[in-house]
Amino acid sequence: MNLEYSEQAIKDMLKFNEVDRTLIAKKIEYLADNFDILKTSKKVTELKGEFQKYRFVVAKKIRVIFTIKENKIVLLVLRVGKRKDIYKDL
């Protein structure tokens, strides 16, 4: 599965320190490679709402919000952030 990052996700990533950014990037790559397995686990949850969005738990307090593009298998990362802030403005 290919990866794309939204402009907002890139801005979100820059708010983290280098160690956290490396961890987040590795976890997102792992998600892209193993989405079919992870979507049945507690690590990936489909969010309620108008559009099909998912939440991926990277670490205890870090979440990634993403969607899957229909025409091609592309994981589009929408937001990256701490658990308390990530759900604002969705």
C-alpha cells in the first residue's frame, strides 16, 4: 500500500521531537504494510462520521487519523497528534 501525507499531517509531525517522528514514521509504514491484519485489531478503529476515517494507535498518547483512497490503494494520513488534541477539527 502506498503512503501519502496531507499538508496538515506533515505540520503535525514537525511538532514532535526527532525520536517521536522516527517512531511515528516507522509505525505508519508498518500500518501501510499490514493494514489488512491491523484493521481487525484494537490498534485500528473505524471512526463514526460522514467519511470513512480510521484511527491508528501509535503509542499510548499518539494517534494517527487516516483514510483509504478508493481508486488506488493509498493510505492518506490526515492528522498525527496527541490523544487529547487529535480529534479536534475532524
